[in-house]
Amino acid sequence: MALSSTPISIRTSPSEIKNSALTQKNLEIATRALHRDGLVVLEDMVPHEILDRLNQRMVEDAYELQGRKDSPFNYHKGNIQQDPLLTEEMFFEEVYVNPIVTQVTSTTLGPNPSLRFISGNTALPPTADAPPASQPTHNDADFDHSRIPFALVINVPLVTMTPENGSTEVWLGTHLNTTIADQEGAHGERASGRIKKALLEKRRQERPPSQPVVKKGSIIVRDLRLWHGGKPNLSQEPRVMLAMIHFAPWYRNQMTVEFAEELNEKLTLEKTGLQVAAEFVLAGQLVKNYLNRPYGNAYDFNQVDRIEGIF
């Protein structure tokens, strides 16, 4: 029987939210989905009022970034990368250090994963300068990567994602056997990680991609190696989706995340279950700089001191 192209969704219960943990059965479902499909959706995870507050700020920022001469776009001008403001008043544990998410990622990656990346991806409504366009299907692991799970992307859409407003196209199961040989474009290029067209056509016959509806309040956990691509937003409102990465505790990546210094006590290993690779700066400095960071393939998800030749 052919496998479905629709991601597995788990609807969290009020008791699971209260206890900050999935039941054993739901944790098993999430773990199996990540192993087989490379993606799982956890529904009813974030209160809508939190998402609304973040969305208001980030939509304002998105239009400011869109108007820049060198807009931080990913592959095409309708899809931009933008960082959230990580000050005390805009930091929400339900979004950035959700204990249920950490339960899921630590089950797959090992205890106390490292949080080393926080950013966002925004699909903008089409304009004359940025007509509707799709990202090429690509792999975020645009380097010679491990074949065992080493990084999980945490996506938090701030609104319900649909094919109309640019929900991400995903190719379930492609994380299992993909290698650097499947890709075109070297790391550091603006369009690196593109999956070769012949492989896409072959995979389409085996298990085609899907562009799922993801309900507001959901959190997506995705294997970094999974093939995916941004699709055009045909609505009239920006579609903002936050992105974080949990790396396995053994994975030697060097990226860090800037937070306002007031958040220091909230981001300890004891409180989060995460090794947060934080750099704490003055809130005023953060406000001044958070929209002016590197973007796209300026980030390096590879690890240093890689072990060669054994796996």
C-alpha cells in the first residue's frame, strides 16, 4: 500500500498542555512519524493571542524588509527571511522553548538538544515586482551530512497555513536516503540545496509531495534533511512562519542566537531542557540590529570537526 503524502497530526489535549508532556502513545506516534515521514504536526500548542501579538509585529517588519533595496529574500522576492524580536516583552515560552516540543526532539535526537537558530520565513502577497513564484524543492542540509537524525526544524505558523497563503510543500520520507549528491548549488550560494529534477520526477511517482493545511496554534517538527519548498502566497496578507532548529547534543555546530539580557534566567538548561546557544545583549542593541542580520545561506548548519569515513 502506498504511503500517504499527508503529514501526521497529533491534537494535544488540555491535560497534555497542563502537564507539559505528551502521553506515551502520542509521543510514540510523533517519534514514528519523524522516523518514517520526517515531519509531524502538533496541534493546539500555542494560544492564539500570543500568535496574534507576534504576527502584528512581524507583518510590520516584513513590509519594512520588503521595501529595502537588498531585501533578505530566499530564492525569490516573494519569500523573505526575517528574525523575530527576542526581547522580554516579545518572548513567549510556548513558542520558543515549548516543553512538549523539547520532549519530542530530545526523544529523537538525545537529551538536551542545542537550540542554535531562531528566524522566520514570510510568504508575501504578490506584487508587480514580485509575481507569484515557488522556491525550488531543496534540502536545508546543503552539505555532506549525516544519515542519522542530527537536526530538527521547529516551525510555528502565526496564522493558519493553506495552499492559498503559501503553506510549505513537503516531500515526506525524503530525509531517509538523501545525500549531497542529490543536490545542485554549493553551500553559500543563494540557491543552494536544490534537488535535481530527475530525482523529483522519480520521487513524484513513488510518493508525491503535499501542501498541507496547518491549523493556527500548531507547531511543526521537521527533519532538516527533508525535501521541501516555499509556495506562492496568493492571499492579501503575509504568511509568517517562525523557524528554530534543535541540534543533537553531540552535533558540533557553532551558531548562536542573540537574546535580550533580561531573558538570561529563562533560558537555562534546568528550565528549558535545552542547551540554548545564547548571546545576551542589551535590549536596545537588539532592537536596533535584529532586522539587519545575515540571512539565507549565510547561516551554516554543518558541524565542525566532522568525523569522516565511518558512516
